[in-house]
Amino acid sequence: MRSLIWSLIERVFPRLASALLMVLLAQYVAPVVIGLYAWPMLVLTFYYSALDGAIRQVVVPSLANRDSYQFLLRYRRWASIGGVIAMLVTIGLLWIIFPEDLHTQIFALLPLVAVPIANSYSIIPLGFLQRGDQWRRLANLQLLVSGLSLIVSVPMLFLTRSLGAASLQVLLAELLFAVLAHRAAARLGLPAHVQALGTGTTLTKEFRHSSGFFILGWLQGQADRILLGAIAGTAALGSYNLAMAVARNPGDAVSSSTANVLRVRLDKADGVDEVRGAANALLVRAALLSAALVVVLNVGTEFILRPFLGPAWTKPLDAVYPASLSILVTTITWSLAPVLMARGRLAWGTPIKAVGVVLAIPIAVAAAHSVESAAWVYLGRELLLLVLLAFGCGRATPYRAVGLSLLLTVALGVALGALGQLS
């Protein structure tokens, strides 16, 4: 449980910092400006899924031999180049498409161009620290860099009231973490570890499989936004993006931190019984932690965000309730990918992810009607995918954790809904 808590802290603070900047920015700009920010962030999340998410699946075992380590170095180079090109093209297209009165805000997005470089250069020290169970050290690093990035970006937000503050915060968080992670890994012996590596096989094939799996996962999670932007316009996309930032950013931190810890533990598991046992032991605790987070998010939305943002953002905040319930589901769903990989069944997840992509269509259609309706359809999709992925894991499925997740979703949904009606 201690590793899970520290891993959660490591993942949650960057997301909380980003969510805070988005909430503050919403006070000063129109939804269309928030929508502008959503487009490069879509590309950045694709980078995180297709490259960063995939390399995290193999980075720990890749530090076991020199050939795999060389693969990590090649990844770092090409991920940096590809990410920078993608961000430049995205910002250039926004400059061409949108009118001149928004060009100042589009120019303020330029710090995001360097984010892939900083991210890719943090992968090797991150994997080394995870390999050594240095979750507390990683959490402290993220706490430090999140605080420093906010110290710089919040005053900038109040002074400029532009997207530059949000863009700079993301870059500073990635850049400072890369620098500090390299220093921490060096002190713990990364250079000596690399020098002592022998020959072995690379995990290039596993990386490609993971990349395809996570690309479909990105399409599943983001196709609703892409379709919404095309169908309902950038202003509607901005409203939807704010709702998901409040409800999903902390939840994604829980989901990714749980998957990170489980991936390292399953690397040491041998046989289907050990895989299932390790997954159940961790995911039951993670489900309970997610339930507490759902309650906190809904209480904070009602008593802090609604008075703070005012009636203009009522509809997006109404969507926080159903969207936050999906945290209970994705905490388990995201961790089923390491289970599938540990059993060599990751290919089973590909058609399931494809189903999720197709189900983005009703989400986008619902969002064109109301953001809250889209959030309910989103929750329904995540529940269906959890059940399908659980079957895909076969005998390694952590049924206790899956059952608890479904039970908590129903129980908290009913309880929070009843309290909402009373208020």
C-alpha cells in the first residue's frame, strides 16, 4: 500500500497542477480559448500514449541488458524528434485556421513544443528509480517540480491571462522532473549499472505491441473530443475539456500510478496464480482509494468550484458527477494491461480497445446535446470495457478487484445522486 500511495503522489501532483491552471484560466477567458488549448493537448496525449505509455511498459526490464538499454537511447532520440514535429505542425495549423484575434493565444502555446524532449529524456532515470522501488523519491520529485512550476505559472496567468501560463507549467514540470530524476538516478548508481550491463535481447517487439495497444487506448479516450470539436464546435469542446480536467485528471493519476506499481510487481511474478494474486492484492486497495477520491472530487465541485466559477460553468460542472464515477472503473481497467502483458495476451486487448473507439461516436453525439449526457455515456463505455478486458485476462483476472470496482460504482453513484437531489 505504501508503494501505491507514493506512486499516486508521483502521478497526481502534475495533473492537479494542470487542473488548477485550467480552473484559474477559465475565470479570465472564453470557452473557445480553452478549446484552443485542447487541440495541442490532444496531440500531446497521443504522444504520451503511443510512445511514453508504451515505453513505460518495457523500460524496467530493458535496464537488464546493454542491447535493451541501447534501444532506450534510440527511443529517446526519435521520440524527441517526432514529438517536436507533431507539436509544431499542430500549432501551425491552429495559426492558419483561427482568426487573427486568437493568434496571441496560439503563439502562447509554443512552450508545449519542447515538452516531448523533456519527457523522453526522463524515461531512463525514471525506469531505474522504479526498478529500485524508489516510489517515495519519485513522489518527492514530482511534488517539488509541481510546486516550482506553479510558483512561476500562476503569477504569469494573473499578469497575462493567456494560455502561455498553462503551456509553461506543463513544460516546466516535465523539464524540472527530467533534470532532477537524472541527478537522483546518478546518485543511486545508474552510470555504474549501465557499465556493468551484459548482452541480451531487446524488447522492441513488446514495445510495438504496447504502442499499438495504447494508440487504440488514446483513440478510445480522445475520439469523443475530436468528434465533439468537429460536430459541436470549439466552445463545446472547451466546456467538455474543463469537466474532464476536473473529474479525470486526478482519476488518471490514480489509474496510472496503480498500473506503474503493478507492472513492477508482475515483473517478478511467475505463473498465473501469482499474477492474479499480486493484481488482486494491489487493485483492491486501489479501488478503495479511488472511492475516497470520487467523494472528495464531488464535494469539492459542489462547495468550491461552483461558487468560484459561477453560473457560466454550471453545465460542465454538472458532468463531474458521472465522469468522476468512471475513476472507479479505469483504476482497474488501466491495470489490466500489465496483467495481459504478463500473461502474453496483450493482443486480446486490441479488439476491445477498438470497441472503445467505436463507442466514442455516441459520446460525441451526446456531448452535442449536453456535457452531462456525454459523461454518462462515457461512464457506460468504461464499464463495458472493464468487463470485456476482465474476460480477456482469462484465469489471471483479478475478479475480487473487478467485482469491488463495479459494486463501488453502483453504490457511490446512488449515494452521490441522492445527496445531489437533496441539495
